[in-house]
Amino acid sequence: MPTVLSGVQPSGRLHLGNYFGALAQHVALQHEPGEHFYFIADYHALTTSQGAAELRERVHDVALSYLALGLDPAKAMLFRQSDVPEVTELTWLLACVTGMGLLERAHSYKDKLAHGIKPSVGLFTYPVLMAADILAYDSDQVPVGKDQVQHVEMAQDMAGYFNGQYGPVFKRPEARIPSAASLAKVPGLDGEKMSKSYGNTIWIFESGKELKKRIGAIVTDSRPPEEPKDPDALVPMQLLALFLPPEELAQWQERIRAGGAGAPGYGHMKQRLHEAIETRFAPARAERDKLVQHPDHVERVLQGGAAVARARARATRDRALAACGLR
Ligand code: TYM
């Protein structure tokens, strides 16, 4: 039975990119045979500074969101990364077999530098902590969006370095990305990858006026509706494609390609997107409203998940310590 594991950073409210790239997969996969571990990467969140109260609130918010979207604690372990401190021990062991060059090649690190972020040592070694997360549970599959694939490959490399030096301790994990490219890399309001750090997100549970405002900010141009266009190149259509049933999507695409009097304008596309988001997430929004009233329940779920996860990580940590002569 495979072990499936993934993590989400509590660095802001979860957005449509997180949902289509990762959470939707997580919620669907829990029904497949195997053991399922999903965690809130609060150690990782410290690489971008935030206050203690805000971090606590965001961790709680991610847990609420997972449960509202249908993660079932009877089928999948949901826990806080920092409730399993063994991962930080594994991080050190992996750091000592990993060359600087591997980390210097990390796209997401280079991206952050390019966006003017002043890097800490923690940000630089982020992929080592992530490798420890993955390897601690003997994970077989890691369901993530496309942007995290390189990090999973780095975890494969680090497992290989350690095993090469000390013998077979870590299992080789594989990334699992959504089959449709549109889901694996969801665009943000500006057409770049949707990302908390780019401020171009739509919150999964947004609705009403706020949602209208966010959708209103999606980038368009001044071409009139009658002008024929490539629908795949339009950001409102790229987002709409995540929601519409195939037949309806094909109709929209056809009308946009043809142009002329009956062709929909950007306003129409945005209006349809608004409806689609409201409808898709209505049940989860209602569930979230209920769960907000029960913070103790959410905390109990996290504690229960952590107990199982920690036992697993301890065993791996002990194996790794013994292999390298620390026990
Ligand atoms: P994070 O918090 O940035 O994102 C969580 C998940 O959402 C996916 N995602 C996207 N997918 C498609 N389109 C987008 N625009 C988009 N934006 C985000 C990400 O690919 C990810 O699957 N380093 C990880 C957290 C982590 C982790 C781990 C993941 C820590 N340890 C171990 C897996 C295994 C991160 O920052 O994800």
C-alpha cells in the first residue's frame, strides 16, 4: 500500500492554485488504498517573516480549509509539521550529505531572489527541510502542483546521497501532479503563476463583493468582443476552464474564436467565473462556517494526526541515526 504525503505552507489564505494543483488531489486520493499524510508546513512558513499570532491563525485556517473541503481525518492524517520535530533532525542529516550546488539550482529560491527577497539561511536550505518531510514517512507519492516538482526531485537526490554514503535508509519518492497542465499550474490575476508571494490570488472561500473585486482585477486587454481571439491565451478563460463542464467550455471557446456579433466579452467571462466559483465552493463555505465555531475539534484532529505521523517519523529518524553512527 503506498504512502501518500504532501504539505501546504500556512503563509496566507489558500487560493485556487493550491486547490486545483494540490488540495483537490489530496481530498480525492484519500479514497484510494494507502496511507495518507497531509501537513501544514509551519516550519517552512518561518522563512517568510510573520508574527506569532498571525502564524497560529493561519495554521488554524489551513486546517479548517482542508476539513471544509472534505479531508476525512478517519482516512487521512492531518497535522502540523512542527508537531513532528524529528523532521528537523533529519534535515541536519540530509544537509550534511547535500552539496551547495544542488540548492543553488532551486528554481523557487532563484525566483524569490529575483523578486527582491533577502534570503536567510533557512530560505536557502528550504528544500532540505522539505526532503526531510517527504523522507520521514517513507512516502511513495507526493501530490503537488508543478512548481514543487523540482523540490521532490531534490528529495530523491538527497535520499540517494544519504543511502549511497550510509546504506539503504530512505525510500525514493515520486511527485504526482494533476494530469491536466491547466490544473498543475494555475494562473493568477496577472497571468503569472497564482502565488501568495505575488499577491495575485483568489481565495478559495471568497464570495460576494470581495470575489467580484478580485475577478474584476483579472488582466484583460481593450480588444472588443467581436474581434476573434485565441481563448487559451485569455486569463479569464484559463480560469474559467478550471470550472466549466467540457461541453459548455467548448461552446465558449468556439464563440470566442469565431468573434462577431454573438461573441462574449471579458465582462461575460468574468461574470460566469464569479458564478462558477460561488457555486463550486458553496458546500465547502457552509462547512467552513460551521467548523469555525469548533476550534477544539480542529485542534483534536491535528493532534490525532500528529501522533500517528510522529511515530512513523521517529522510526525513520532512528534508522537514519543508527546508519550514520549517531546511535
Ligand atoms: P505551497 O504552500 O506553496 O503550495 C501548496 C501546494 O499548492 C500547489 N500550488 C499550485 N498548484 C498549481 N498552480 C498554482 N498556481 C499553485 N500554487 C501552489 C503547490 O505545488 C503545492 O503542492 N514547499 C511546499 C510545501 C511543502 C511540501 C513539503 C509539499 C513543505 N514540505 C513536502 C510536499 C511535500 C510549498 O511551499 O507549497
